[in-house]
Amino acid sequence: MRQEAYDVVVIGGGAAGLSGALVLARSRRTVLVVDSGEPRNAPADHMHNYLGYDGRPPAELLAAGRAEIAKYGAEFVTATAEHAERDDDGFVVTLNDNSRVRAKRLLVTTGLVDELPDIPGLAQRWGRDVAHCPYCHGWEVRDKRIGVLVSSPMAFHSTQMWRQLSPHVLYLLNGGAAPAPEQAEQLAARGIPVVAGRIGSVQVDNDQITGVRLEDGTEIALDAIAVGPRFVARSALLESLGLKAADFEMNGAVLGSHIPAEPNGATAVPGVWVAGNVTNLGATVAVAAAAAQATGAMINMDLITAENKEAVAAYRHRAATMFTQEAWEERYRSRGIVWSGRPNPQLVLEAADLPAGRALDVGAGEGADAVWLAEHGWQVTAADISSVALTRAAGHATTAGAAVAEKITFSHTDLRTAPPAEQSYDLVSAQFMHLPPDERRELWAHLAAAVAPGGTLLIVGHHPSDLVTTAGRFHFPDMLFTAEEVAAGLDASAWDVVAAEARPRQATDPDGRDITVHDAVLVARRR
């Protein structure tokens, strides 16, 4: 079953659509290809000038392309995309079975329709011995009698190319105006007869063109007919998005209609891209595929740009709100247990041999550090911005016993705005208190001021080097710090820095692998 929303919906499953889908699927985009199963070159038995596929059936290329793309997770549906409209998240495409799919971006490669002159018998031979492109079909009719039907402004130009392939070329005016004198001279110089009469029908015998019959009954023997169709872009879906088809000009001549686009495939409607014959009427299979490959890459970059913008906005919002009381309350409410329940190892290491006194546990959380300190004789003020966390911490203390619980005072406060009393504590411990730089430095100053003479300041955080490990640290680089940075903020005349270092510690990453992380550890004594 196909999903309802995709990064890109590709509409049209010919060479262009599949080429664009391949680039996008290999870039890990979710892709749906919507194809009606009516490729422009379906009447042709073979295709040419596609390196590696020259002379092979067009359907063979499409089958191979589908198989390749499916390996990368792209999905396919046989349907006609009838209507598209923009919504808040991108586009909604309605298919002919009334189902709807959503896409962040659209790549439309619906191709074109060849409108042939209304000559009885001509359309039935299209793609066989009635052809339009000397590069696509010329080799197969080399040295044969080729009638070039003057049905396009490019007829005289193409006649010169057909003459390159055969000395037996005729210029069929089909009742139209005679060539200008300069053109007539060139035709004569190349030995190209001009047939003026209007054509009544194409003559066929034994499944092969034998010539044309003029309205006056004259029969002109031919083996093939070269015709310049009017190329009309399949633009109905695009027009439902407000994109109107425009005249397509080549060498000053209007050859049909197409959807205008930038060279990279971007249209005037942001998020809608085109490639192949729907925009470039002269594109061969190889050119259409190459253009769509480039367009697919541009769509991927367009999505990346949008994703970066969204990520930055979310990043800024999170940075601005993640340390509010509301954010911390929700963080604790949303999980039964946030922390391990074990005291932080650097606190245990540094405080184990200190004489017990008054301790301030900054960001006490669920109380593991406060309980450990109380168990070791400290009178503890456990401060936290979250009332939910402090309730859990109080429960932890009660479980540890009355002798422990009575040594802990729980303080629901934000020390950034309500600093602790100066020189009131023998130990101030801040474990993994990560804040934006300015807030962090201001808090450190408050904490340092709260240490009594002879007391210890212990600040521990995740070292910036952890970001390049698989530890899964929250990726706010400016909120990480080194111990040297903390030490630099202390008055050297008032403090002895006992340790300012990155201490290695064994840990387990989110995937269960044993890794080494580093704690930024600052230990300082007030003189």
C-alpha cells in the first residue's frame, strides 16, 4: 500500500520521470511515480542515440529504470494525475481513481503530444516509417526515398539533415507555398525535387509505405515520410496549478506549446519542477533523462534548504525555551524517571574526602546527589527549577531514611534570577548545568560567590569533544564548555584551581556500544 505523503511525487514515468526519481530515491527521499502508461515513444519499435540502449525497445529502458529505482524504495502507481493544488505542507494530487497523495515537491514529466497533419494513413505509420527526427530514425531509412512533408517551420532545415542520410529526398509542399528563391536554389543544388501538389493519402502495401497519392491522382513513390508535428505539452495538471503553456520557439519558429521553466527545471510556482518534453519540446530520450537528473538534484537541494530553515527555527526555539520552568516541568512529567538514580561520579570522587558541611546541590533533579551528600553527613540545599523533580527527590530522600531526609532542604528556585546567599556553602556542586554562554557565565559567578572561605566549587559538564562521539549529546555546541573556560572566570587572587581538565569516563552509547566520553571538571578552593 502506498503512503499518503511523500517528499516528491513524480508525475510521468518516462525516461525523464524515472531519471529524476532515481536521483531522489538515491538521496533517501520518499518518492512516488505516477504514470498513466502512455509514453510518447510507445509507437516506436526502437530508440536511438541513448548510449548503452541504442536500438533497443523503449519499453526495455523503462522496465530497467523501474527495477533500478524500486531498489532504492521508490513507489509506483499506474494512474493519471488529474488535478493538483497547494496546501500548507506542499501539494495534494488527485488521481483518476479519486485517491489523493501529498507531496512536498512535484516533478512533472508528462511529456508532449505529437499533433500530425490530417492526411489519411499518416498517423497509422507514426513511429515506424513516418518519423520526425533524423537523429532518432535517420539511420534506419538511410539511402531510401524519403519524402519530407512541409508541415513545420523547421521543414527546410530538417530536409538538409535528411539529405545527409540519403541522396533520394523529396520536398513535399502538400499544396503549400513554394520555397523562397534562395531555398529553391539550395534544394536544386542538393538534388532534392519539390513536389507541389496536395497529398490525398499515404499509400501502404504489405505493411510498408510505398508512397503518397496526391489529390490529382499522381502517385509519388516513397519508402519513408519525414514529418514535423506540432508539439503540444501535456500541461493539464500544471495548468491546474496556474502554470499556463506558452509558445515554444526554436530558431525563430513556433513549434508548439510548452511549460516555461528555468534551466534547472524550476517553474513559476515554487515547489513545482518540470523536465523533459513538457518543457523542452526538442529533447531526445537521453536529453530528457539528463535534464531530469539535474532537476532531481535541484529538488533535493531545495528540500534540504527548506529542512535547514525549519531546523534552524526549531533549534532557535528550543534554545530559547528549553531552560524555562515550563520546559523542565514537562520534561519530568513526560517520563517516569529521567536520571539513573545514582550520584554523579565526579561529585563522589571530589567530595568523598571533604569534611561534611553545608552543600548547595545546583539543579538537584531527582535527588541522587543530594541524598548521597546527606548520607555522608552534609547539610544539603537541593535547588531545582522543577517542582516535579523536587517532589521525586523528596521521595528519594524519604526512602533513604529519616536521618537522610532531615539533612536535605528542597528549594524550588531559579538560581539565575534568585542567586544563593554569598559565602554560605562549603561545597557548591553544579553537575551538567548547560546553559547559553551569557547565562552560564552569570550563573557561575553567582555560584562562585556562594562558596564560603575554604570551601569548594565543583562544576562538571559534558566536554565539547563528546559531540564527535556516538554518545548522543544534545547538539548545542555553544552550551558545552571546558573546565579551563570556567577557571578563567575566577579571580586568581581569591581562588586556587585544584583541577581544570577533561576527565575520561566509560559510558554506553544509545546503541549499546562501550565508548569513552569526557567530563569537563573544574575543582576550585576559595582562599
